[in-house]
Amino acid sequence: MTGFPSKEDAQKIAEQTLDDYGNYVNDGMARLYRFMGLDGIEWENSGAVVKDIYGKEYIDCAGYGVFIHGHRHPKVVAAVKEQLDRVALSNRTLPSKPVTVLARLLAEITPGRLQYSFFCNSGTEAMEGALKLARVYSGRKEFVSTLGGFHGKSFGALSASGRELYREPFYPLVPGFNHVPYGDLQAMEQAVNQETAAVILEPIQGEGGVLFPPEDYLQGVRDICNDQGALLIMDEIQSGLGRTGKLFACQHWGVEPDILCLSKALGGGVVPLGAFVATPEVFEPFNTNPYLHSSTFGGNPLACAAGCAAIKALLEEGLVERAARLGDYMMDRLQALKEKYPRVIAAVRGRGLLVGVEFVNDGAGGCMISNLLDMGVIVLHSLNNHKVIRIMPPAVISDEMLDRALTAFADSVAMVDQVIEQL
């Protein structure tokens, strides 16, 4: 721990940081931080707690799905430090052991016949690689994805994503992408044909507002892909690696993809890391020509060390099972809130530690986020559905700390309800 500066020094550092955001990073973000009163810059974090430069503590129930292990999990940090003392970045001329250890681990834990891994640095890079692999394997050029889906913001990943707000400013995007309503098997069947290279699907739509498909949907999509000779790319960048109470969300429905995209929690909350994992036959074009797709920093030793330690921690510490238990408890508490405050909460959806609370209107969600920040709890809005707040605490959160966060959430809902009553 580095400790905290004096209040006077903290104010100077915070003001300089916001000025530098405005002048050198992104002025829009700087104005947003100031508007929301977020001048206490992030200074230290550990477990489920984030502390700002003034020492104020926040319970982190956000993190975009990155922190299932919490912040700076000791086993992940130790593994990265040990690797740093040996090889930090690979020369990439000689074989690298860390990348093989992580690839073997992923082959062991991923569903079905997934075996070969390509490592990169983010979820959007994983999606880009998966799209390329699907095209080169199938010889086809078209894709089908879903409205409300989110797969990243680079050109290919953005082309797969299903919200015009982020797509329209960058037209023309990559051609050949079709979007159908999520959960609609009939629409999917009509869209997928023998020109379709792959269907891209989140088993649970995260940015779409924590949306769940009908029970027969994923298997139905799998059957459609099989009938038409199309691949199934499962985007588990947010939902994978224990977040939903199983290692991978698709396992709730017993469906196996041809390509699986991962990131966020894969680096253990310590080092950025992404990957896509494919079956042997689908990966064969990249085996035939290993330089057909590459990444200078993908699979670097530090990231792979973090990934190995992250997977081992999930398994050895029972974090997946804990996510399932805590998720059931959260859902019970939040469903009770929905029944008590129907003017505020429209729906509660979730599995494990991926929970969405949908509010009656957009304004209620914004008020909730602001109120909770004041109370020392961080939650997330959903990019593709602003009525929905996501609650995504780490599996290492204590029962007592989760109770504190849920109590703050309940208090904030009560405040919003009083405002509505006075209107």
C-alpha cells in the first residue's frame, strides 16, 4: 500500500488529474467526472473495496465483469510478480511456457471439444479474431448477431454489435452482418443460411440489460447452425469464468460453441487478457498458417501468468460456487425490493453475480447510480439499456459487505420512491 497524501495534496493531485483529462485524454470524460462530483480519483483497491485519494471507501459492485476475483487477488499478484522476475515480455522467437500452460488449462475447463486458444489483450480483439477465423474456416462472408448485443467497438466487433447509437457514426461498417431480435428463434432461422459463416451470441445479454433467452433458445440456435453448416461463436467476455455461478454461462443450457470468446475476468483483475478458443477442426486454418493472425503482445508471459493463477483461484477457492450462492441471496433481496417499490423497479433479472435491476424510467436509474456513489457503492448502467443497472460484485466479497451494499441499494430505492410520490 502506498498510503494517502494530505488533504491539501490530495486536492491538488485530483484537480491536476481532472485538468489533464480535459487537456490530454478526453474533455468529455473530464466534464462528466466534474458534473457527477467524482473528483476523488481512484488511489488504492483491494478485494471488493476501491478507495479514492481522500481515503473514502467504495464497495465495488461494478467493474464490467473484470473483478470476479476482486481487486489484486493475492495469488494472481504473486504469480505476476514471480513471472516479472523471470520474463516480462517474450522475445517471441523461442517458445514461451506460460502461454502453453494457460492454453492447456483453458482446454481442460471450457465446454465440449474446444481446444486451441489464441491470446490477445481485450474482448474486442478476441471477437475480431473469432470473426476472422470463422470466415477463413467456412469460406463464407456473412454473420448473424442480435439486436441489443454488445461485442466491442472496433470495426468488426462493432459491426456485430446491435445498437445503432454506437454504429451509425462509423458507417460504412464491415459488410455482411445481419441483426435479429434476441431470443427469437424464428427470426434466427430465417436469417441463417448457407452463406452464414457464424452466429455471434451472448448467452446472457450484459450491456443489453442482463437479458435471458427462452429456455430452448440457445439449443435452438445451435441446431440452426448445425443445419446450415454455420459456426456458433459464443461471446462470454462478460459472463464467463464464474460470473453466473458456472464457469461459463452457456453451461446453464448445456450448449457448446465452436468458438468461445473470453476476456475481462481472464486476467484475474490484474493484467488485461483476452482469448478465443476453438475446436481443432475450426482452428485448423490458423494451425496451417500460424502467421495468418497474430498479436505482438497477445499471450505475453505476465498476462498468461495472471490467467493461470486466476483460473486456479476460481477452482481452488470455490469462487464459482460462491458466486452462485451470493447470487441467489442477492436475487431474493432485490425481488423483495421490487415488490415493495413497484413505482421504481420494473424487473429484476440475474444469475450468479450478474444481476440487472430494470427501473420504470431512465431517470430513476441515473438517480440510483448517483445516490449509491454518495453512499459508497459503485454499480453500472447498461450501455444498450439505460433503464437497467447492473450489480456485479466480486465473488470474494464478504457476506457482511454484500449486505451493506444491498442495504444502501434499498435506501436509495426508497429515496427515489419518495421523489416519485412528490411529483
